[in-house]
Amino acid sequence: MSDTDPTTATDDTLRTPIVAVLGHVDHGKTSLLDKIRGSAVTAGESGAITQHIGATAVPLDVISEIAGDLVDPTDFDLPGLLFIDTPGHHSFSTLRSRGGALADIAILVVDVNDGFQPQTLEAIDILKRTQTPFIVAANKIDTVPGWNPNEGQPVQQTMDAQSDRVQSDLNEKLYEIIGELSDNGFSADMYWRVQNFQANIGVVPVSAETSEGIPDLLTVMMGLSQRYMKEEMEIDTSGPGVGTVLEVKDTQGFGTTLDAIIYDGTIRNDDTIVVGGLQGPIITDVRALLRPRPLEEIRTEQEFEQVDQVAAADGVKIAAPDLGDAMAGAPIRVIRDRDRSEVIAEVEEELAEIEVTTQEEGVVIKADTLGSLEALSSTLEEEEIPVMRAEVGAVAPRDVRVAETAGEPTNQAILAFSVEVLDDARDLAEQEDVELFEDDVIYQLVESYDDHVTAIEEAQQEQILENITRPAKFRILQDHTFRQSDPAVVGVEILSGELRRNVNVIRWDGGEANRVGTLKTIQDEGEDVDSARAGERMAVSIQGPTVGRQIEEGDDLWVEIPEKHAKILEQELKEDISVDEREALSMFLEKHRNRDPFWGK
């Protein structure tokens, strides 16, 4: 397919549809792909989560072999399917082709036991946004209690062979998934009941473990592509190649190389190409085109063979000078007989589409691809978290230097998505109190940052509360004058709020607040204490008044709250103080506002 020799000036050919596989971590994306390509990448992956992106071409004859009677190869003129294995939706979301998604069609993998999870919803959002047609693979049907596996069989056959109870259990789980799709605005049904796949989402029950339902999955993908996408698959293979960078890597013997998907035209090993880079377009000459062996993942990196040219759609590793600044997710275009400046302008235009808005004040974000940067940035925008700098690549000391200039403590942070943090940057961050957040899952990264912000805000609230005069009302008890003056020492009962030491005390006389003195100490059975709460009785010393003149036994006294403090308590800290403090505050405000309606506002 990829080594065809263009014989005519316009060699119109049908290209392979590009398929993306999306889904929540642990729902079985990689296992499903592994079954299809007969390799076991999962075994070597940490935590069984795909760490890198590659591409796997599955030719029509292989699909026909797996699908058995379900596929008649003579019904199809598309050459097969090309799976891109994205580590997450972030990569998918801007592995793009001219503004659309790079994938023509997607498989959304959902665990029948778990249903929709946060990342499933993240994926659905992206599929909606990029208007990518998709089908749902309801995975792990073999885990339904009592399931009797039939290795590699089409799903309806294996379902019919199960007991009634197992069938009804599975159907219940499948209809829950259909319900969740409906909640998200998609009409869906079992794939064999769907007449029009453009109006309805087909759900295909599968097991990546036993291969049950995989024949159906491939049949539906081929059928959909053939029926609805044939026109889009028509390309001129002799034209200059157009593609997208999946990953920038160092490859032994070749230096920095690009793992790429070519989705239009052909790339040859003597072409000049334009690639999107950190500082703008890079113009360079192809030194070698490397292909993995058939049905091997790009990222298993074994025995690359050099080829003269690659035609769409296919994955290829491109070796060329000056690729150090190339970015994952960026466009690649072959110049060949086109005007060089025109091609450069097209690449610039495509790079400009990937917009990340930054502000004067905010956090620093780093991500592995343009796609992830854009996806992370839009998630932060939804969460109203401002971004000061956004770049592709590892976290370096200069990022820490930028983060430490943020005015708000909550913004002195770097959110690193799927990128490494250089050791000297990590040391500097620790030294300068810049918080580093690292994750391969966007929502988890944002969640960790949110928790951090909440902790800072709570600490700030506590700090403010510490320095604010708290509301309290208390009464001088009858027959409890221990000393008349200098200071007056009396027994009191706290009626509401919290009474603390070193506060000014007032008494209300005919609507006027008169300060009577300063409460210096609080004693509980001879022991000094810092505070007393509603319902407690204490002995207090008040500097200033004389019992029998300015204050009397039986008087109600109040803590004097400065107007500014009253405003902060009412408007910002109401939720942080106790119910009886709130009660004391509102009585205090009411007394003031009877005299001046705008007091404390």
C-alpha cells in the first residue's frame, strides 16, 4: 500500500481511514488494540497505560481473516484501517488535519462494569467538538458473572450461547451505557439494530481478553468507513505529502526524528518539508524514511526498514536535520513543486489555529504535544484557572523562574502534563517554593492543583480569621463582682459567639454604642484561658469601668467589632464562623443599622 509507485500525474487512490481509540484509563484501550494487532504491548507498559502514540496499519485481508463470515472482502475497496494509538484524548484532540481531527473515525472504549467515567466524558466532549464519527466498544463482557467464553466469536453468536441470566445481566449493563450516551446527546443502540450510523451511535459488545466481538468491531468500522467516508478517502497519492507529527524522538543512528502520520499525498526520501516548531516553521530535507515491520507498532522500535516513499494514510518515522524544535501535534507538509513561501504560510496558519490564551497573572503549563497543551488550556479555562505561560516540552529552570514571579501564591505553580521535569528545575522549584504538579491524565492534574488552591485558601481564611475581632455578647452575673475597678473583675455568662482576650467592650444605651473598656483576661476556675464560648461562665477582668457606675451587674455587654471587620465577617467569612457567632454578628449589625442603615456595608 505504501510503496506504490505513482505512475500518472494524478494517481487517485482510496487511502486507509485513520482510527483513534479513546477511553478512560483501565477500560482496555491498549488490550483491544493488542488483540487486533496480535502484539502484547501492554505487558511492557507501566501500569498498562499507553505511554506513547504510534500507528498500526491493519490491511483488509487481515480484517477479513479476523472477521470471518461477517466480512466479504469483495464488498470493500478501502485498503484497511490505520489505528493511531493515542495515550489520551489530549493527543487525539489536536492531532489534527487542516483544522479537523486527524482521525476519520473513533472507537470509544467503555468498561461494561464501570460505565462512563470522567475521561469517557472528556473523550465524548472532544468527539463532539471535532465532529468525529464514533462507535462504542463495550469492553469486558467476559467479566459478567457466569460468562462462558467463545474465543474470537462474533458477539451475537456468543451472547446467544449464554444462559438467560447472563444475557439479561449483560443487556442491563449495555442499556445503561446506551442511557449514558443519550444523556450526552447521542441516540444509540446495539450496532445490529442501527440502520443509519450517521444518526445513531452503534454499541459493539466486545472482550479484549477473549476476542469475542472483535470480528464485529472491525466489520462495523470497515462498513462505516466504506459507506460514509469513501469520498473523503479519495486522495491524489502522487501529490506532495501532508501529515501530522505524533512524537519527536531520538532514534539511534538518526538523531532527532519525527513519528508522523501522513494523511494525504506521498512523502519521498529526497523531499524538502516544512514542520511546525516551537519558534515557528522549520524547513528541512528528509534524510531517511523509516517504516516499522508490518503490523508492528511504531513505538516497539524494532528493525526499522528504510523506504523510498510513503503514501497516505500511513505512519512513518522521518529522519531530517534541525528537528530539535519540532512539536508533537504540529503539521508537516512536503514542498516539492509548490511555492515554498505558500507552504510555510499554510503551516503558520495551522499553528495559529492552536490558540492558547495567556494572561498577565496565572500558572505555567507545560505539555507533551500541541494537542495536550490546547486540551489542558481549555480545561483550565472552563475551571476559570488563569494561565500565564503555556509551552510544549520538558519543565526547565526558566519555567520555574516565570512561575515564581506570579503575584498570587496560588499561581506560583507549574502544571506539567506528560512531560519530564529536569532535575535542576525540580531543585529550583523546591528552593523557590514553586509547586510542581505532574500527571498523564488531565482531569487528575487539574484536580491536584484544585486541592492545592483549596488548601492555600483555607490557610489564608484561617489567617484572616485569626486577626479579626470575633462577635460575642455576654452578661455580668448578679452577685459576681470580685473587684470594682482597676481593673473591674466580674463573673460573666457568654450568651452568643466567642469571647476572646484583649478586645474592646461596649454597652448599648438608647441605640448608642458606648465603649466601657478593654477585656484583658478570662479565667476559668482560677486558670487563665484564651477564649470562652456561648453557654460558658467565666471570670473576666475589664480595664476602664467601675462596677456600679459605667457597668452594672445584669448588664449585657458586647465585643466592639470595628466596622471593617464586621463587613469582612458578613461578606466573606460568614460560612467560616459558628452559628452562634453568626447570631451575635447579626444582632450587632442590626443595632448599628437601626442608627445607620449602611454601617458595615
